[in-house]
Amino acid sequence: MILKIVQYGDPVLREKGREVKVVDEKIKKLAEDMLDTMREARGVGLAAQQVGVPIQLTVVDVAGIEDRPSAMYIDDKEVRIEDYMPLTILNPQLKLSREREVGTEGCLSFPEITAEILRAVGVRCKGTLLDGREIEFDAAGLLARALQHEVDHLNGILFIDRMNSATKSSLAGRLKRMQKETRGEKA
């Protein structure tokens, strides 16, 4: 089922997600619906807050994106991205590499807005899969960027919080309008 993606201005986007302690049918259905929603919106990641549910659950799928490659390593061995996508992670925790790079990001909760965002080049991700297994892997490229973006969402942090001040300033009018529209106020 396609869910409604929450837009900037909705307070749920600023909520830190609650830990998922039990994976029941409701959580599995939410994850499935989030994947459908993400694909329909042509995204590479979606956090539960973006569909109005403040829990620690995110879905990511970077398979087949050739212009922004990804790499994934388990036990220091590179694995095929396609074998692990789509990836649904509960309670993810990231350890960021020291090296940083700027890259273009967009967000499904901010339609038609993109910006250059400084992120870690690589991450180590620990979390739980839907079947209850723990997973730990290293990621680089678009997968590392997508994980950082989505885990930020799970902690109530938005990509506009990571923009440099000049970019944020240039978008101020659009962001204010978007907030008002989301809240049902006249722009």
C-alpha cells in the first residue's frame, strides 16, 4: 500500500523514533508499505517518520543506481549490493568515517529541493533485520550517504539542518511556504 509521505512542517519529522523492540506483523506490514511508497516516489530511502510513525525503522534500496555507485562490506569482504537490497533496518546505529565529502541530496519530505551536503565518505552500520537477525556492515558511496540521511530522520534531524548557511538562506522562502502549506496556513 502506498502511504502518504509527510512534508516539511509536520512535527513528526522532528521526533526521535522509539526503539523497535518487537517485530510483529504490524511492523512487517509497515516496512513493506514503506518500500512500496519509496519506490513509487522514486526515492532510495525512507524513514518511518516520513510516513508519520516515529520509530527506529528505515528502508533503503540503492541497487541499480549506476551514476552514484555504492559499496557494501561484511566482515571486510565486499558483497554484491543487489544481494542485500532492499534493506530494512531496525534500530540502526552508525559509526562515521573521518573522511568527508560533499554530495547532492534530496528528500521525499522536501519535494523539488536538493542541496550539497557534507557527509562521511563511509559508515559502519549495526542494526536488526526484520527476521530478528543482527547485521553489521560497512558502506561507501550512495549507500553510506543514504544511511546517514535516513538515520538522521530517525533522530529528528533533517537534511536542511546539514546545509551550509548560504544554501539554507537561499531556500528560506520556499521552506517557510512549505511549512505553512503543511500546517494548512495561507502562504
